[in-house]
Amino acid sequence: MKIRTVATICIALLTVGIMASTAFSRGGHSHEKDKKGYYLKSKMMKMLSKEQAQQLKSLKVDHTKQIIPLKAEMQVKRLELKQLWGADELDEGAIVAKSDEVLAIGTKIRQAVTRHKLETAKLLTKEQREMLMKARHFDDDYKKKGRGFRGRRHHKDWDEDREMRHRDRHERRKHRDAEEDSDDE
């Protein structure tokens, strides 16, 4: 009975660790985000005054200086956590403590990003913030929600095309049913 309990706890901890490491390993920027960021940045830069642009650049540099050590620390903690999981005997307390440290660093990073966004928003006028939000919402609407290929609607007329295909399919089905009915008579 005792062996079964220990085995169950080990499997549960292993599962949680794998899920946590997978979740944290996907934290980087994708090429799509970078492209989107440059697009918004170049579009917004045209609307900014020279003073605003200079202030935003200095905010970005300060933010990057703050984030780089946190990301490095998180990588080190993840490596340490990986070592703990790879040990011959699992130390539950050490694994949980190290996981908490990784989560705490992630929280610090998210808070720093939020503060940076707030400082950036304070530099912009109301009209500029509205333009930025419209650009962000356009991107969300364009991508739509969903999975796989069907979640990616690459052209604006996707819904109309789908509707047209549905109507065509419905018309063919009605025509086929009418032919079958006439053949039966």
C-alpha cells in the first residue's frame, strides 16, 4: 500500500513538472509576433512626435535592461529544476520549491511587462492609444479563434466563401433528392 502511494505521488509530481516545463518553454516570441510588432511599431512611429519617439525608445531600453537578467535567472532555475527531476531519487520539497521560484520569476517578468505597457500608454495621447487598440483588435478579429488550418482565415471573404459553398452543396442535394423522387415515381 505504501509503495503504491509513493508511486502515485511521484507520477503526479512528474506530470505536473512536465506540464510546467512545457508551458514555460513556449514563452519566446514567434516570428509572427515579431512581424506584427514591427508593423505596429512603424505605423505608430509615424504618428508620434520626435519627443514621444525618443521617450518610447528610452523606455524600451530600460525595460529590456530590466527583463534580460530576469529571463537569464529563469533559465538557470529551469535548468536546476530539470536536474532535480533527473535525479535518481526525487526530492519532493526541492522540486516544489524550485517550481515556486520559477513561477515567482515569471510573475516578476509579467509585472515588468505590465508596468512598461502602462508607462508607454501614459506617453501616448488618447487618439494614439485608440489607434493602437484598433490595430490590436483588427489583428485579433483577423485571426479569429479556432484550431489548425480552419482557425486561420487568411482572407477577408472566408465567411462568404463558406456560405456560398454551403448554399451550393444544399442546392445540389435538393436537386439530387428531386431526381431520386422523380425516378421513384
